[in-house]
Amino acid sequence: MKIAVFGTGYVGLVAAVCFADAGNHIIGVDIDAGKIGRLLDGQVPIYEPGLEDLLKSALKYKRIEFTTDKLLAVKQAQVIFIAVGTPEGEDGSADVSHVLDVAEFIAKNMTEEKIIVLKSTVPVGTAEKLKNIVSHFSKHSFDIVSNPEFLKEGASIDDFLKPDRVVIGCETEKARKVMGELYAPFVKNGNPILFMKNKAAELTKYAANAFLATKISFINELAQLADAVGADIEEVKKGFTSDSRINPAFFYPGVGYGGSCFPKDVKALIKTGESHKISMDIAKATDRVNDNQKTVLTQKIKKHYPKLKGLTLSLWGLAFKPRTDDVREAPAFAIIEDLLAEGVKVKAYDPVALENSKKHFGSKVEFFTESYDALKDSDGLIVVTEWNEFRSPDFKIVKNLLKQPVIFDGRNIFDPTQIRKLGFTYYCIGRDKA
């Protein structure tokens, strides 16, 4: 199948490369000529395990091409995916202007029947807007399909190649048949392709992300209560997730969620509800709790030190989660901003997110390419992202390098009893009185 993918960001690039890996011919389209040149050379602009290898293989066997020529892509492709950004607007709603612009371009330049697929995360009703735009500018037959992505950064290749489910919103039997054939290679394990109406597919994406975000905010708020009453949140979590009705996934206390999806999608769901006079109180609470959770570790830091100004603190982990270089809405950034405002010198390390972090902070933060180097002469260590390499450091080295043996663990990756036996003052989330 010949497929065009408009947008070579995270979602579009992963989809393009994985579809190519299944034997389709892909045309990746982007307005950034520099990015297109790098992709043609096999260079991936994001850190995502396995993506570069698949890209180089697809280029080698000529199953994928990249271009800035939008017209070429429209003319040649049978199925056109729209995977451009839908950034958060000032009021929290999703900005779908780029999606609508691509749809209008397709409509004005299509010369035969097309299937247009919404891969971008869009509010409910966007497929209907696209249908109106395309029918206004084109007399050719077309289908609008909603195909939301459910990719986890750091594991997106496996998620795409072996999905839990594929959600397809469509209105015609032809679109259903084509999309079923396209995704058939990815569901050989028997996981379902769920066909539904467009509006249901659009809402499904927001429902999934908002619910996962709610689980995170729930465990984080519960962890604060555990600290207050002297309970161990890990014991509490085991207790209530042993109930067969409660899936334990995503119940991990920490310093809040970040990234490109959860914050944006929760806010967009709230705005969608408000536009239909539904208050979405649970989503609002989820968002509010998460904003507060990003300050919890800073509060512990302020409580420990009599005076922050003039201190030097080291921070491990800048990406919003492990196995990605994505720093959008990263809790680490909120913590750093708070510390800088208090006159603290911050020294930071992350395995892959240094360059993206430097773009944000510049010389305000001292960055290091080795984890231990970032500790020398610091008054304490803050762990914000649970990279595997942080889980079993040499604590003797850590203790010798720090001026004060203090650790603030924002992801509960260390055992409180063990770490305190080693002579550290240790703060974590929901286990401080354990």
C-alpha cells in the first residue's frame, strides 16, 4: 500500500517507519527541509529505542522516502495520514489549525479518491470538520478516518508493532476494509482492531490518557496522605491493587507526570467538556493535583535545609520519563526553576536529555555528561527520572562526592531502610515515615 504521512514528529515518524517495516511504501512529509535531509541520511531527530535501526532498514530497501513536496505525496498516496502537531492553546484547548490546513491542502490537490486518516490527537468533532473542509474543496470521493495512537515514549516501536488494540473510527465499509488490511500484520497475536464511529474514536484517545493521568494523580495524593499519617505508600499500594478489580499499572508515586500527552490531553478534555457544558471535575482535579505534585520534592528540600541560597544541589534525570529525551512538561524543570528562584546552584545529569535541557536553561544550570561528575561538592542529590542506571549506584562514591549525604528521591527507586543504614538522610514520596 502506498501511504503518505504528513508530519515527521514523534507520532508521524514512528507510524511511517513501522508501516514501512510491514512492507508498505511510505512518503514522509514535513515542511522542515533540514529534518528531511537528516531523515534521508538515516538520522533520527528524537531518542526512541529501536527507531533508528528500523529507519535505516526501510531506507536501505527503499520502502520509505521523505520530502517537503506535499503535492507529490497527495498525488501518489492511496491513504494519507495527518500526524501534525496539535499544541495546547492558551486556554488549554487543542490547536488543530495545522490539521485543518493539511486537510485543506489535500482537498484542493487530490485528483482521485483518498482515505484521509487522523493520527494526530484531536478533540471530538475534528473528523467532522475535516469532512466539511474536504467536501467543500473537492468533488472526489473520500473517507475520513480517526486512528488515535497509544504509544508510550521509550517503548513506541513495540507498542506500534504489537499493539494492545487498534482503534479505527470510520463511516464506510470501504474505509473499514482498507484500514483492516493495513493493520492486519500488527495484530497477528489476536489483539483486536476496534471499529467504531469517528467521534467515539476521538473520545477514546482522551479517555485513555485522562484515566491513566488520573491514576497517577490518585496515587500521588494518597502518597502525601501516607507521609502525613506515617504509612508506607508501597504497602498501601500492594494492599489495594491486590483487589482483582484494580489494575496496578500506573500506580507509581512520584513527582507528577509530564510529557507531550498527559498534560495536554487532560486540559483538552476539560475544554471539550466545558464546550458542551460538562464540568469534567475529575479531570480538573487530576490536573490540579499533578501541578501540586511537582512542588512536593521542593517542599521537602526547603524543609530540610535552614537556608537554600548559596547551596549547590545535584539532579539526576531531566527527561519526563526514562528511555526518552522528551523534556516537555518535565517535573525536573519545575523543580529546577523553583531551586534557581531560591538562589540554589543546580548541577544536572541525564543520559539522553541534556541537549534539550540546555536549550531551555542555557548557562543557568551546569550540565554534566557523567552522573558522578555532577555530584562533586554538592549539598545533596535529587533523583527525578527513574533511569535504570540510577537504581544501583555505588553509594560509597555518592557519599564521598557529596558535601552532605542527603538524597531526595522523587521516584522511590531506593529502599528507605537500606539507604538510611548507609548513612544518608533520605526523603522520598509517601515513605518518609516508613
